[in-house]
Amino acid sequence: MGSIALLAKELGYKVTGSDHAAHPPISTMLEKHGIHIMKGYDLTHLKERPDLIIIGNTKALARGNPVTEFVLNEKIPFTSAPEWIYSNILKDRWVIAVSGTHGKTTTTSMIVWIMERAGLKPGYLIGGVPNGLQNSTRLSPESEYFVIEADEYGTAFFDQRPKMCLYHPKTLVINNLEMDHADIYADLAEIELQFHRLIKMLPGNGLIVHPTMTESIQRVIAKGCWTPTETTGENGNWTTKLLSRDGSLFEVFQNRKLKGTISWELLGNHSVANALSAIAAVNHIGVSPEIAIEALCSFKYPKRRLEKIGQVGEIEIILDFGHHPTAIQANLKALRERYGEDAKIYTAIDLSTSSMKLGLHKETLLPSTSHANFAFFWKTAQLDWDIEKIWENYRSPCQISQTVDEIMESFLKMINNNVTDKVIFIAFSSSSFDNLPQKLMKRLQNDCAEKLIKREEL
């Protein structure tokens, strides 16, 4: 929604917005561009009657909300974000859409980065804040291309079609496909059905890029596919050979022919897989693998994707958007491969998403932290499952905490302020996490300053 706001302003509209809670990096980006965010959903926010309201898909804005009822009663024109962006921006352009459970923001950012380096200057909408690009979105009306992050979540309270089905892509990337969004989907089969409907809408001169070893995607393709496909990964059209365990150096092959080598700061096999998807997607529009590979060597993580908040001595603080066990496990494994077995890795995981509260990941969440030395879980609200009972048979060391202060104090006590080996603290959250990484960083800096003062006094 923040990116949509930027696009609307670029089109010349005066834009304001309401949200229950806005947090960085999107909130700071909007403020920088003069887009005022009003906290909460209050009728006074509509005192100056808008010409159009774009309603996001949040339970807070369902029927019964006073603002929603006011909009309907007063017949204020309204629409959904996907409908608005298609009608105003996408309908006459070559849309490159990135879908799947994980890696959408990173892969979308990669595609835009490559196209920028190729001189194509596409329009784009990214669900996070990319590094090296001015904003999370850009109109670029002169460009034939528009790159967009496309997820399967519902469109709005009045339209439960997945957002991705309203974008009408010509080039579609499906990174992976797992059960998610338990608040709107009962099982994986329901999500697969939505991807099947998306594929039915693709043109015959388009392209679908997907990995070879994902059974759920294979089932979707098997339901019917009228668009050419290219595959990534083992035995696919696009493959790699790792030259480092942590995924920071690897060769890229197209139909078994070496196209080049990528050396970058990203970590993990999942990042390598994202790179292959991006290279295959831009190849469809005529960008050679060699140009794409060269571009990716300078690519950096988007904000909140293994983002380094800071470092004090040997203690490094990292923030990641991960809110699904697969993503959490992949990132922890990548950090372990980067820093080795001697490093001490601590993780803190936010349990506030709908899927977490409903217990979708209750059996796989704790095992996903196996590459960490210790895991903290931030339980701020009542869960629909008994976390203590479910995990009582696991031996993985963990702590369930009600506050971030409790997590910080426990972590500091564990490291005992005597750190000689590498220590990584990584927080996983799709919300603010009550600014845990920033608070911990400030606390470590203060503790370090106090030690220096004491040494000088001695």
C-alpha cells in the first residue's frame, strides 16, 4: 500500500493514508515524500472528502468498521489496490510478476536491478525497500515494462481474489509454493487452485519461470498450462554450481552452457535460486545472461532481508522479514555456513502474524531454528494453540517471552558480556518487533561505552 501511495503521487494526485500502525522502512519513505499517514481508522480522516479511496486487505477494514460503513453509506468512490494499479498503470504494459511463498521482494528487486543496468529503466512496484534504487516503486511511463511483486493474498474485503490474478502478467516467476495465510486458505490445495487460475490467464506468448523440484508447482502446471515454461534448479534450463558453501560465489548455466560467475554479498541456496529466477525472467525480454550476471554481482539485499543493523565488537545484530519456518531455516542455515560452527547464533522470532497465531507452523517452527544455538519467541497475544505443550518434547533450547526487554536481558545474560567468538543475533519479523534490533543495538553500545569509562577510571 505504501508503494501504491508513491505511484499515485507520481501520477499527480494528492495522497494521504490511514493505518493502524506504520513502521520503518515504509513509514519513513512515505514521510520523506510528503505523504501524511494518519494513525488508526477515524472518520475525521475523511473530513476532507477524497475523490477516491483505495482500500487495502486488512481485517481492520472489513464490514463493521465505522470508516468502511461511512464510505459505503456516503457513496465515496472506492477500489482495491490491485484494481487501481492495473487500470491506471499495468493494462498497456509488459508485466513481469514475481509470485510464490518466499523471495518475492528479493527476486523482484533483482529483476529491476538487472533491467536498470541494462538501460531499460522499467516501472516497478516492490513490497519492500530495495537498496540502490531511489524508492520501492517508480512509474516510468516511457517504459514498455513494469515489474511487480505479486502475492496470493486476498485483494480487499469486497474482493477475495488473489492480488496476483489482477495484474495480468506476461512473464511470471513462481519461486516456490507452500501453505501460508491460514487466515484465508484452509490448505495448500486452495492456494494451488489460485495459481492454476492465474496460469489460465497468461498469454501464449508469455513465459512461466519455476523451479523443477517443487511438487506443489508441478501439480499446478499439471492442471493445465498454455504458456511456455523455463525451469530452474536441478535438471532445469537454468542451473548453478556452488563455488562456496554459503552461496556467495557460484557459476550460472543455461542449458548446461556456462554463462558466467556471480560473486556477491548475499547468502544461502535460496538466494542462488532467486538469482536464477531473475536471470531467466529478464532473458525473456532480451537481456542476456551475461549482462544479468554482471549486474547481480553488485546487487545488495533489500531492507529487512538479512539487514545488518549494526555491530559491537564481535556481536552482530541482523533483522530479517522472515515469518515462515522455511525462510527462517534457510537464513539461519546460510548464516551458519557463512560463520561456521564456532559462531554463536541467537534468533528471536515474532509470533504475531495470523498464520503464527492460528498455529499453522506450530510443528515446524521450533525445528526451523536448528541452526541457531538458542531461539527466543515473542508471544504478545493469545495464540490459538498451546505453545508450551506442543514443544515440550523438543530438546531445542528456547525461551518464550512476553516482552522484548525480557528477550534482551536474557540474551545479555547468556553472552555474559564476555564475547570472544563471533555472536550473531537475528530477529525475524514482518512487523516492527517493538524495535527489538534497534533497542538491543543501543543497549550494547551503551554497555560498551560504560566499560570504556570504567577502564579509563582504573
